[in-house]
Amino acid sequence: MFNSTLAKEMTDFLELRALSASERSVLYDGRVLAALDQYLVACNFHGKELTEELLNMWISSLTGKSKTVRIKVGTIRNFVKYLNNMGNYSFLPMPPKVKSDYIPYIYSEEELQRIMCCADTLVPQNPNMCSSFFRLKIPMFIRILYGCGTRLEETVSLQRKDVDFKNGTLFLRKTKFSKERLIPAHHSLLDILERYCFALGIMDQPDAYLFPGKKPCTHYTSRQMQHWFSKILELTGIDQRSKQPNERGACLHGFRHVFVLKSMQQLEAAGHPVDMNDLLLPTYLGHESLIDTDKYMRFSGIQVPKALDAFESFTAGLIPQVEAPYEEE
């Protein structure tokens, strides 16, 4: 598997890792070590101790997201610690910083109108291949994302019993980090959702999914919803342009960003700025910290210039200057 002068040490290290780590982790570590092994062979390395210059050169050759590079360096750090314990004293590289240059796509009002209109009139080429009430499900799904800022998986897994029309709330059970939460929904959305449940015939079926699949006891998947949304984007001509570096482009997850932005704007307009004593948005979104909410406000000033001042007021003195990775929720 390995061909450099550290082949035996790499093999022994992986065998040791296998005693405490998962098979998946060991396989990943093996791929990282294989890349280092190839680099050592290419550099005609013949020793047993990895120098600072050599490791820094290898790290600088790594490509991909900064988070991925950091994980790879983490594997090498563990290997270096193993070498040092075996008496082959090598340089322990510092883990590189993880940068987040992500720019979400913020839909304009005109684009939102086009999306809703297209979703309401979307007709599949092969209707028989789709589940029943297909033409109702896609528009309802998009409206929940837009009106509640929920994640994709949280939304597709909603059941009839999760909607409380009397109290105007949605109960999210299958959430990231297994953090259940009860969120309010606007009465206009609930009115549409109520008519939707009657149309599907699930109003009196508490365990029924809001977005049932073709097979019994299943629901639409996030991948299926993303597929149909890509059709909508194609039909509306949205995102048919060159993107900036690190810009995500139009997608379903963008509705969560729009929800955060519009919520901030509404709170500010109502004279209710979010501060350290009022963590409405982070709690509503299911975020663990203000930094998570900060990631959802990484938009271009060209896209939403009027929101910049409001967001700066929101984050002033609260969010430290750190570099954290972006993770799509």
C-alpha cells in the first residue's frame, strides 16, 4: 500500500488506529497517508523523520476547501505524534485556519414571485410517474421553507400531527443535532396549509406525512424536492449567470437565508432590534450560537444593501472575529 521509507510506520499506525477508530475513519486516514507517501517518493525522501520544510511543502500542495485541508492535516498530526512516540522525532505542523468565504444566493422579490408562480403551475412530463397531488405538494413545500425558514429534512418529514392549527405552530421533530423545536407560523401560511391537508384527505390522519411519497408510509426526500426545484429554476431562468468565487447559487436552502434576512428587516422596522438579551432568531432557527446565525447573514452588499446596517447593529460586540467553517444545514 505504501512505498516510501515510512511505509512500515504508516501501516503500523493504521493498524493501531483500527483498534479505536471506525472503519470509515481508518480508510480516510489511509487515503491521506497514501497521498503523503506518494509525495515522499516523488521528493526522493529517504529518512524517517519528517522536517518542517517538507511537511509545510506538502500541506501547501493540498487543494480543496480549507476545512478539508484542516482534516487532512489533522490525520498527519496524529501520524507525527505516533512517529515521535516511536523515536522518529518529526515536526508537528499546526492545523491551518478554516476560512468561510461562502456567499449565499438571496432571491429578489421578482425572483420569488416567478418561483411561486412556476411552482403553482408546474406540470411534470410524466404525471403517472409522480405521487398523487404532486401539483399541490411542491408549492406547499416551497411556501413552508419561505415562510418558516425550516431545513429541507425538517420539512419533508413533517406529519399532520406536527401542525397545530389552533395555536398556530409547527412541531419539528427530526432536526439537526436532534433538537426538537416548536415554531410559530403566520396565519396566512396556516390557512393555505389547512386547505392543503383537506385536499390530501389527511386532516384526520395524525401520522400521515404532509408530503407523502408514492409508496405507503414514506415521504418525499430532500433529493426529490431539489430535483423538482431545479426544474423550476430552469423554467424561470434563475441563476443562469456566472457566479462569484465561493457563491452558492440558487437552491432550496436559499429560502432559509431569505427567511433570516426578512426576519431581521421586520424586527428592525418594528423597532425591535435583536441583541444579546433577545435571541429570537437563533432560537427559532435551532442554532447553537450567534455565530451560526451569522453564517446565514453572509450576503453580498450588492444583493441587499439596505440590510447591512441592520446586521452590523445585530452583530456589534457580540460575535468575535473568528474564522469558522460554513456547514449547510
